[in-house]
Amino acid sequence: MFINNFFLFLLLLPKSIYEKMGVNTHHLKAILTTKLMMDERRPPSIQQRQKKKNAKPIKWATLGTMIMSALLGLFFIISFFISNDTVTQFFLFFTFFIFLLASTLITDFTNVLIDIRDNAIILPKPINDKTFLLARLFHIIIHVSKLVLPMTLPSLITVGIKYGSWGVVTLILLIPPVTLFTIFLINALYILILKVSTPEKFKNIISYFQIVFAIVIYGSYQIVPRMINMSVLENYRFPQTSISLLAPPFWFAGSWEFLYHHNYSIIIICAFILSIIMPALSIWIVIKYFAPSFNQKLAMISGSDTAESVNQSKAIASSTKKTFAEILANLFTKKGAERMGFLHAWYITARSRDFKMRVYPAIGYLLVYMVIMILRSRKDMLQELQNQTTSGKFLFLGGIYFISFVIMQALSQIKYSDKYKASFLFYTTPISVPGQVISGAVKSSIIKFYLPLAVLISLFGILFMGIQILPNLLLGMSNQLCICFLIAYVGFVEMPFSRTESITVKSGGFIRGLISMLIPFILATVHYLIFDYTVAVLILLALSMIAVWLVAGSVYNKNWTDLKVGYQD
Amino acid sequence: MIQNLSSFIYIYPYYLIPMEPIIELKGVFKNYGEKPVLKGINLSIDAGQVIGYIGPNGAGKSTTVKILCGLISDYDGKVTVAGIDLKEDPVAVKRKIGYVPELAELYDVLTPVEFLGLMAELYDIPKIVATERIHKMLTAFGLEANMNNRMDTFSKGMKQKVLITSGLLHNPDIIILDEPLSGLDANSVIIVKDLISKLAKDGKTIFYCSHMMDVVEKVSDRIILINEGQVIADGSFTELQAQQGNESLEKIFAHLTATSSLGEAANDLMKAFD
């Protein structure tokens, strides 16, 4: 709260000037104090995808946001050590800055930058327009400052050490225009998406953007340092040609060069002019053209009444025509509760933003790890796979067993839902064996999250290692299925989509963790040891398939007394 | 002999045969942690009755409903539905009950057709029958244009209509309605009220839980008033009037449950401006 009060104090210092402008400073302070208090209780955008319903109330969100921004800002320092050329260094810095700020602000846009709740709460009150506008402007300034200041702090220190105080002053001068330009970019992006999509799709696009953002940030941290070949980059120079002027980060990098090194080449002067004109122009465009229709469009997003059709052509009369999900359900499940569980899980995992936000980033992180694994292995990877050398086998089995973590992630999340109260349907309908619903949901997750990757790895394996790899492939997959059902058996002590994440179930937690980590490792090790002995592989395959049949049966037959968690009210 | 017996059954007045209550609660207790919510509820409800189950906030209405529907199973006492002990065979009880919950909580990424289709599957309704019934019921509620639209864009009233449909889909003997009119528009309220009367005429037992006293007064054969986990009044509206003076149900409710005078509370509120 201290940080908010500090910003508030600073902005309200010229009180008398505001009053002369016709602003009611009491109202201004009241609105800002409330808005900042609300921000304090909202999870930082960076952590929003992990937010939990009924979780502990958020406190110190400002401090959290600032620390997180500073940590992300540490990443920018790398720009100042990559090349010897300052334009290149600052080009990279401003690229990172624009990307990160835009990504962070994108999720905050409806909450902070254009707060549509104002329309219902503040506008009907007797507050004059000037006070209202200034409150909104100050709120945006404070919010953006809380992100930008810590984000740039590590870089300012680095620039101070490398280029002295004038280097820092120059950079500080360039931060406001680049921030304004970034805000314009997001604004333009929002308008563009709203033009080409429905409000419902808009929400999905923003969610996907958040997922991609999380994966890109994680991937950059993990992969970029491994890929950088310093000796090559040291001599790299970003080309200073007229085409470079199309890249906004170059305008600001050029300006720094202009102000610090007094470089007066034509391209640098053009960049300097653009760095002043473009932010000013962009803000003018926002105010003049974007803002008027923007609130109205954003209001549509929050309270959209335009129903999105899932499949209008799927008329109820034509129920004989089966959907893809129904075909799969008929293939892999028994009629009744299991089929219902399958379809229910299939639809929800496909459509629920909440589920996607929890599962897809984690799957993305795992894929990043896979990329790292491939990068770490030697370049003649394909050759090694073909020859089935030790590292070739290791890579192949690593690929097969590693994807179990993907399905584990999905399985661990299908018990949760932000609409957990809707699970009344499982408890009030005559389901005699709840395991049937669970089994359907598990099979649905396996087919959706595991099967595509398994098919991919199978094709890859057969292509590079030949058809003789089939027994090993089948054993790997059978073991995977065994792990999945084992996790479902131990881990599912409730109905699918029936819990909030805040409820922790003590029983089975340790065993679940053990199975999740240890069993894939043990099975992969055993598999590695018998890899070359086809007979042993076939025997183990038979045993594994029997185990799958037994464990899947146990999941299917779970009864109400096996469930530890009832309806959560 | 058999012919004589069947003709006896046919001509013997139905209401003179002693009937087993369709819902019976005997000494039902329920605590949330240390806090007692139900303190020994005893109820006996006959088939075909429309029960108005009313009480102030926190009285234990929803807890009773949740016990009956199988959402809460850790209670003390005995509950039988259609002669079946709820604890012994909850699945059989659930087949007989249709439940419409209070809040329009749904997996709203589904469409009404998908949601109701899944419900039909759980009640073992043949697909052809279910499809036709879903179509007819949604059309009656004016949702035909939205049948294949995701419910996350629905208003509260539209979701409530889907929930009512889900509660009636399997044509249950007992219908438990927890604030079914919540969020419905005026026309839909008329439809639901009319529906309750028609279902009652059809021999269904309706357990109607609500705060809307005027509606309860009109639709119920019998009104049960619960306060602080205990039944404090039970009878037809006329019987309650006879006991409490010739008042409206709203006034009877206030008289029996308010801790202080409601008029005084309003006065106290007005005094805040002085």
C-alpha cells in the first residue's frame, strides 16, 4: 500500500492546479484510492492464469507485480552484453521491453486501461467529467509505472555502469515515449481482434495469447541462453538501413545513439524523429479514432449476450449424425455413465478457458523441455536413432516416457473447475458406479492429450528406426496407459470437474506424487535394459497389457465409498 | 376371487387406503463443523402433495433439500423416499427425484442439448425419447433458437429454464424445486407456476422451496415453516391462518421468524438519516 500511497502523493502534489482546471480533488483522491485498493487485491497479470477460486485473499499484489516485473527486467540485461554495437544493444533492449510490456498489459487492459466497470459504478454518481478523466488517466499512469519502473531498473543500473549517468538519463527520457507507443500497439491489436471476431472469440484469443506468452517467456529463459554463441554475436551489428526504420525498437535505439553518441547520420536522425512523432501520433489516433467506440465494444466483451453457436448446423433433429467426439465415445466407452463421462470431459476440456489456462501452459513447458533435450543431444541424433546406439535408445525411450507428464498434467486438472457447483448433476442423478464417469473422463483425456503425441512418436520411431521398433513402441505405450490409469485410480477421489483448487485432499497426495515421478522412471529404466531382447519385450508387453486391463477395470468399478470428496458447496 | 379383489380395489375409494408417505424424515440432524443446522427434523409427506418449504436465511431449508437430493450424505437420522432408505439405496431414490437447484450453476461451456443429453444418459432415457422431450421442453420455454448455443452466454433466467428442464426430463415422481423462479421473466414465471399446478394434478409430489411467499401461498397444499433447524409451523395455508390470525403468509412468516419488529427495523434505518 505504501507504493500506491507514494504514487498518489506525487500525482496529487499540484492539487491547486487541478482545482483551477475544475477537477474535484476530493473525488479524484477517493476514486484513485479505491481503484488502487482494488488493484492491490487482484492477482498480478503474470500470475492470473494460476488464480484459484476461494483461494486466500490477495494481499500485496503491487509488491508482487513489481518484484515480478523486476525479475523479468533482469532478462533485458543480456542485450547489453550481446554485441559491441550500442544500436544493436538498445535495439534488443527495446524489442524485449515492448514485447514484455505489451504482453503484460494485454491481460490488464479491461481491468485497468479501460475499466468498463466505471460505466456502472462511477458514471452515475455526481462526478464531473474532468475529475473522471483525470482519475482514469492517473490510474493508468500509476499502473503502468508500477510495471515499467521495476522492469527497467536492472537495465538502468547496467547502462549506468557501462555508459555513465548521461546514458541513464537518455534511457529514462526514452522510456515514456516507448511506453506510450506500446499502449497504442495493444489498443490497435484489441480493435483489430474485435473487428474480426465475436466477443466470445475475443476472450479466447486473449487467453491463448496469455498461454503463448507464458510459454514464450519460459522457453526464452530455457532455450535462448543455450543457443547463444557469444563469439558470433559479439561482432553482430543490426543493419542501419532505411528498412530498419520499419522496426519500432530501432527508432528508440537510434534516439539513444543520437542523444548519447551524437551520431548524426541520416538513418539515426530519422529514427530520432520517428521516436518522437510516432508515439505522439499514436496517442492522437487512440484518442481521436479508437477511444469513442472502444468502451462500447469492451462492454460487449464483459456482458456479451450474443450467443456463440457451437455448431448451428447440428440441429437436434439430426441427432443420428454423430459428432467426432461421439464416434470416439462409442469406440472406447460403454453405454451409459462412462460414455456420458467421456463426452462431458471432452466438451469441457475443449471449451473451458479455465481448463485451457491451467493445462496448456504446463504442456507447453514440457514441450520446451523436450526441445531442450533434443538440443542437448548431439547433432547426429537421427543417425544415432537409426543405428539404435545407446544414446539413440535413450532418446527414443525418453520421448515415449516423457509424454506421460503431459497426460499427467491433464489428468491432474480434470477434477477441477471454476464451475464446480455444477457437479451437482453427478450427485443427484442415479449413478450407481461413479467410477464409470471417472473412467470416461480419463479415457477422454488420454485420447485427447496422449494419443496425438503417441501417434507422432510412433511415426517418428517407425520412420527412423524401422518396423522392428514396433514391440518396443507398443510396450512403451502400454506402460503409459498403465501409468495413466494408475494415476486415475489413486488420484481420483472425486468426480470430474467437481472441485476448486483451494480444497486439498490429504489422502493419496504422496502416493500420487510418487507414481507421477517414480513409476515412469522405473518403467523406462526396465524398458531400456530389455530394449534389445525382443522376447523379453513381448513378455513384458503382455504383462503390461494385463496390468492396463486390471487397473482400468479398477477405475471403472470405483464406487461411492472410494470417493473421499463429496459435493462441494 | 382375483376378479372380486380387483373390482374391490377399483371401487374402493383411493384416499381411504392408508398410504405410506412418499417422503419421510425422522429425527434428521446435521452439523456444519460445530454449528448445528438441522436439529431433529421430522416430516411426513404424502404423494401428490405440493409442499411449500419456507424459512428465513440460514434456517436449514437448503440443507434439507440437499440431503433429500443426495448432495449431503453425512447426516444423522432416517430419510426414506418412496419407502426406500436414502442411506441404503441412494441411487434408487435419485431415480425418483427431479432436482432444480437454487443457483443457475452449470457447466456453461456446454449447449442445452449437450447438457440435457448427458443428463438423459444418466437417467437411462432412450435417446429417441430424450431428443424429442428435450426439443419439446426447450421449445416450450422459448429456448428453441438457443438449443445449440453455449450456455456461457445465457442470462440467469435462460440457465434456470435449462435447469428446470433437467429436473423434469426423466418425468420423476418427486420434484424438488429450490427457488425455481429465480431470474425468470414474468411470462416464464407464469409458465412455471402453471406447470407446478399441472404436475400436482398429475399426481407428482412437489417440494417447493422459496422466499416468494405469495407464490408459495398460491401453489402449496401444505406449508412447512422451518427456523433455526426446526419445524415451527406445518399445515395448509388456511390452517396456518386459523392458528396465527387471518393474515397473509408473508405476515405469518414475519410473525413466526422475525427476532424483532420489522417495522421497527425500517424505522431504525430511517433514523440513520437524522
